[in-house]
Amino acid sequence: MTPPVAFLEPHSSADGIAFYTADSFRENYRGDLFVALWGQYNSERHGRRVVRLDLLADGKSCRVVDFAAGFDHPLALLVDPDGGLLVADWGRGVIYRIQARGRP
């Protein structure tokens, strides 16, 4: 059995995923994976954020890094044509766009 590349927080449900293929964020983000962590309905202790899986050079492991927080229930992710990360927050009925500072 192949061991997992990363361990995500329990009770958080990894829902939306998107590989970052644009060039708006720093160069070392390219090829990394963003994951929307849903969280529990009756607790704000788990999930409710987007993490970045910083893929390491060996291709067999990565670091899980908090990227953005403050969502109700992030559900879906998409990289837009300008390189921003779109985050659909099901709990608030809003789509957020996260972009690098100084970018359109």
C-alpha cells in the first residue's frame, strides 16, 4: 500500500480542490494543491478554511499550510484566468476571490 502524501485535519471534510497553475501568486505556489476544508456544522474548531499542500521535490510528500480562514463552509475552488483563487463559501452564499497583493 502506498502511504498518503499528506494528512488533513480530522472532522474537516476535504471538499474542493484546485491545482495552482497560474502565475499571480509566488512562483513556488505553482503546481501546489489548494484544498477547501468544510468543517463541522455544530463546531467551529475544525475546517472552515483553505489549506495549501506545498508539494516537496521528492514528489512523495508535502507540507500542509494554512492559506485562508474565516469562511463558514468553503466548498469549491477554482483558479480564475487572472491567477486569483475563487473560493465558494456555501454557508454564506458568496464566492470570494483571493489574489496576490498588487495584482488585478
